[in-house]
Amino acid sequence: MTGIVAVDQALGGSLEPGFHLISGGPATGKTALVNQICATCGCPALVVSCEMTALELFRRHVARTIGTPLAQLRSGELEPEHAQDLALATAEALPDLAIADASQGDTISPERIVELAEGIRGNRPHVLVGLDSLHAWVDSVFSYLGEYDGVNQGVERLRQIATKLRDPLLCVVERNRLSMERGGLNAASGSHKLEYRGTTVWSLDREGDERPNAQGEFDMVLRCDKNRNGHAGIRVALKFNGAL
């Protein structure tokens, strides 16, 4: 399950095994959403981070889990002992979450993703893999093929990973320029295979004007553009708090 009640209801209860895609414009919270789902899915989860370091990603988990704003975690204003206490409390609250850092030029192959996922699964029935993002991962693993062929190869290998694990793989994808604002089923950049191969395809966008409310939250809408195992077209209202 995603741990977000309205999203789970829209999915029919849970994420089916397969390849699930989320696209969105800049600064719409795609990374935050995928990481929150991985943290609250109720089973072991592996985040493969190709664009953000493990330290920065962990700060975001601390902010969301403990409620300490990101700005405080980055500024150096916290005493080292206090920062350590926050980190340990977060690790204790998220014992089944693992982060693989591919942001510093390290290549994490399809075989390595399977190995890591099976390692954290252990003897439990399910594991969730989150990848941020497909295009950044393709650039590091299949750059020799060029963008179009690289994305096609990446899509096929990720589908094979989900099939081998018999579990869901949740993936952030970049949008093409024409679809940056409007999203939609054909919004993903690089290859038509993305929308055809996806078990579900989601668009994440800001709703209404872009000013935050009194709590610093933006209204968001998560729209299901494709659902192979259920209804498409469902819209889920969310809020995104960038400070947390």
C-alpha cells in the first residue's frame, strides 16, 4: 500500500506488481511523494536515488518524520547531539527503508537493484522499489545507446526487475517540453514505451494558484492517467509541504 488512504482507494487497495510511473512539472514534489510512499508502504522498500545524495534524501525523511524543517537541518544551527538524536529517531521510525545512492556517478545496474531489493526483503513477502528518476538512471546505465534507445532499454529492464521481484517498482519520469504544464498519458519524455508499458501512469501537478496556505502547503492533484487493473481518470487531492 502507498500509505496515503485516498491513493490506495484509487488504486483499488494497493500497488499491483509491475511498473508504475509518476510524472510532474518542476518542484511539484515527485521525489517527496515517491519517498513518502516508500517510507509508509508497510513493507521493506529500496529507494534508488540518481539525482539527490543519500544525505540530502535522508534529511528529507527526517523533516517529514520528525517535523523539523529542512532549512534547520541544512543550516548548521542544530547542536550536533540534537541532530544525531533526530537522525537516530528517524532511522528507528523507518527500519525497513534503504537508500542506494547513484547520484555521484556510481552505476547501479538492473542486477544490483534486484540484489539490493532481495537483500532487504529477506523472508518477508513483499518489497517496493522506488527509482528517482528513470531518465537519470538511464543516463548512467545505458548512455551508450543514446536517449531514445536508452529509455526503451531502461523501460524493458525495469519491467523485468518488477517481474523478477513479483512486486511494484515506482518510478519518477521526466516530462517532455510540450507536456511540462499539462501532463497527461503522453507526457513522459523519450519514448512512447513509457505509457504503454506502465501498469499505472500518474501525473502530479499544482492545483489552482501557486501561493501556499497558512501552513506553507500547496494544493496538489495526483491524476491517474492509466490503470491497467482499475479505473483511469481518478483525481486525488493532496497537499505538498516543501519545508517538511
